[in-house]
Amino acid sequence: MKTDGRKSFLGSVPSAALAVFTLVGATIVLFGSAALLQQFDRVGYIAYILNDLVIALGCFFIIKANPKSLWYVPFICNAISIVAAFAEPNFWHTPLWIPNCAGWVLTIIVAIVAWRIGKRAASL
């Protein structure tokens, strides 16, 4: 089957730019959902879970389209929580480190799965 030779949107935009878009979108989801769900969820776990899911989905599609971006996309997408872990003095003393670290683990697992799928698709 012949193709028309055009790249998809994910293939034409650099992975670092897509990772920054994912970071911005996930941050909007985090603060927007935290503001909307404040009366239901006092700690903010739901907002952090939604943030982690947006980051994981973004990383999956970016790395699947460009498997070589495995080494920097997860770090760019999680930049807010990585900076918070090192800059905020009470980060490790509050219960919010749990969803952040779970999100990092989820992102790493999803990135490896997407890398394997993308690498296999590129070799075909």
C-alpha cells in the first residue's frame, strides 16, 4: 500500500515541544481539577491522579511516535513535580509525595512500553 509521504502531526512536531505542551496541559488539568474538586477531596489526590494520567498518556503517544525521545520526554513532562520534590522543603513530609512518586513510576513504565511499541513499529 502506498502512502502520500506526509508525516502525522506527532511526527512533524519535535518531541521536546510536544513534551512541553503535555507539561502545560497537565498543569492546567492539575490546578483546574484541584479548584473544582476542592470541596470533595481535601488532600487533592484526585487532581494529582488526573495529572499523572494526562502525563502518562502524553508520554505514551510522544515516545511511540519517536522512540528516541525516551531519554528526555518523561523528565520534561514531570518537570513541575521534579522541581517541587527538590525545591519545596516540606515535599517529603506531606502525604502528597505518594501520588507524585506513583506518577513518576507510571510515567517510566508507560514510556518503556511506548518505546518498545514504537521501536517495533519502526522496524517493520
